[in-house]
Amino acid sequence: KNDYNESLFLGSVAAGGTLGILIPPSIALVIYGLLTDTSVPELYLAGIVPGMVLAILFSLLIIFICSYRQDWGGKSIRSTWKDKWESLPDLLPPIFLFLGVVGSIYGGIATPTEAAAIGVIIAVGIAAYFKSLSISMLKEAFEATMRTTAMIMIIIFAALFLNFVLGILGITREIVSFINGVGLSPIFTIYIIVLVYVIMGMFMETVAMLLTTVPIVFPIVLGLGVPEYNGVWFGILVTLLMETALITPPIGINLYVVQSIRKRGGSFNDVALGALPFVLAILAMIIILIHFPETALWLPQTFY
């Protein structure tokens, strides 16, 4: 409607959708915390600053591209301050839900599991307020929850079993010993891990990749002997790598989601090419995180 460049627009939607697994509340961070026995509240705090920085990088990238190619920016949309103020109430329900879930955790009122239940109650209340609460809607929500829970629990069970087998056979210990014996620098080792994850992310589903690789890679990272490279920092790094996987073809899930809802149709390449600049932005954020771990660690260390 506003004549935006279609490829850039589609890519920005696909990339923006990846921020959901980094900025709390995030299911990916909960699963990571379960696998590595890392504090979920600390992980949530650690994801806020990198998530905001990445959102800013995305925005600056769009500004730069549209400054270079002004016709890609479409029509200039103008609105009055009255229009802006009148639109703000639409933000209140999601903000209220966010504060209810995350605020209850950091206020010491609830554990992450209990906070999830609080979130359900608030969501039902919001649905009732907007008169969209019905038996059929609740039934659909319950069925979707059961399907998702069953899928995740099966994958978690398989991952924990794999972790157990690797521990019994001593494979993880041998890998750590081998890495330490090679004598690579910690940063070079991290970059090798990043490269492996980027390649794997092109061909594996993100949750499966998380559950099957973290039990092996996590001890290697802790064995590097760098205090800043701890479980909380690595959780944010892995989540950023999962974001990369979500928008890299040929298995980038977000790309297929965006492609599936295009009303006018078009080539999948439009979405993939449009997301490419945002992949580079995520990789830039990964480099920042590797060289400046305090980007993720400052907020949880300050809070606690």
C-alpha cells in the first residue's frame, strides 16, 4: 500500500520475528536453562541489552539502505500527535502481559513456571475484556498447547538421554581434552563454534539444534577458562545463532512463514535476499558479544 521495496519489507518482517527468542520471555532461553542448569531469570536479564542493540542495528540498517536507495522507502507516512496518542492504548495489553510475567519473576513473587501460569491468567483476562473469550477459542488454545508441549518434551527427553550417553561414554570429556590439547586461543575456539552453528543452522530446525548440540558444546566453552565466557553469556550467544538459523535458507523457518502469508505470491528468493542484510547485522551482534561479553553480562551482574 505504501510502495515499500517488497524484498526489504519481507526481510525486515522475517528478521524482526527472530527477536522474540532473545528478548524475554523466551522459550528458547528456558530450554537452554534446563539443559545447562543456568538461571532463567539471569538469562532473561542478559538477553535484554543485546536484544535492544540488535533491534537498533536492524533499524539503522533499514535507514542506511533507504537513504542509499530512497525509492525503497516508499511513501512518507505522516500522522499528528493526536493520532499517535490515540494509538498508544493498543500497546497496553501486551505491556501488561509482559510486566505480569517478567515482573513477577524479578519481584520474587513467582518462579518462571509459576510466572507462565500468571501469564495464562492475564491472557484469559485480556481476551475476556476484549470479548474474544469463548469455549472454542479455549479448546483451540489447549490443543495447541498440548501439541507444542508434547513435541518439546519428546525432544528434551531425547536430548537429556543423549547427554547421559555422552557422559557415560566419556565423549564430552574427550572432546574437551582434545580442544584444550590443540592449544587454540579461547576466541578462536568460539569463532569455530560459531561457524559450525551457522552452517548447521542452514539445515537444522532451531530447537532440535539447540537440544542436540548444547550438551556437547557447553562443557567446551566452560573449559576455555575465560570467566566472562560463562553459562549465561553462552546462552545469549547460542540464541543469537538460533536467530541466524531462522532467516538463513534453505531451512530458515521465518522465511517460509513470511512467504506463506504473501497475498500476491512471488518468489521465495525475494524473502531470502531481503533477509540477507539482517543476517549480517546478527553476525555483527555476535562479534560484539564475543569481544564485549559485558554486553550481555552487565545487566544480570548489576541486578544481582
